[in-house]
Amino acid sequence: MLQSTMYSLVPSPLYERKYERFSIGQAGTLMSVRPALGGVSIRACKMIDISRGGASFSVSTTIGLSQHYYLHIVGTRFRIGCAEVYRKGERIGVQFIKTIDEAFLHEIVRHEFFTGQEKKTYANPASASRRPASVNWGFVE
């Protein structure tokens, strides 16, 4: 008989996912073909998270957006074919037509890490004058 606890029987979305998800905040564009090949529609989006098999992002409006489109993440060189899984307000979840390579996913996550900007807001204006002087570590801004 297997020795287990009641917690081993509780389903967890973390273990049920096929691919690991990474939170990113990069900008992207969605490109879709209009009905009857009437042209191309391009709109901006902001990435929320990504995995090898899919992603979620937010758009300003979903009006006129088709169910299939290409996703281009700013700073990368590929377009990814997507099929929409869900829409919840301005948030959209998609499944990639073909899973992306781990190397490409690594490139996206690394790009987000190196281009992320530190927030420079202060709750109390008096505390801004007491902040420590910035240190130059040899990086170019």
C-alpha cells in the first residue's frame, strides 16, 4: 500500500500545467488578416506571462480582434502563430500553434530581465532628498 497523505490527492494548477509560465511585461503587437483577405490589422498589446505553449496579454480593446493572429514581442525577431483560448475583459489568453523553442523563450525572459526599469517613485517627497547617491557599476544607460 502506498504511503501518502490527503494533500497528495488535492489537484494543483501548478503541477497540472504542461509548461512553466514566466511573468513578463514587454510590449507586443498582434497582426491579423481581415475577413476576405481585406488587409492586415495590427494592434498593440502588453504581455503578462508566457510559456512554451501559450501566453496571456492585455489589449486596449478586443473589438474587431479575430480568434487567430500572429504575436510579435518587441525585441525579438519572430512572429508566433496564436489561437485564442479565452477573453476576459481586456485580458486574452492564447495557445501557440507550434510550441516555441526553449532557447527562444529564454531569450524573451532574458530580454525582459535586462530591459526592465526600476520604479523611481517616492511616497514622501522629503524621503526623496534622503535617498543614497546612485552607484555606477559600469553599465551604460
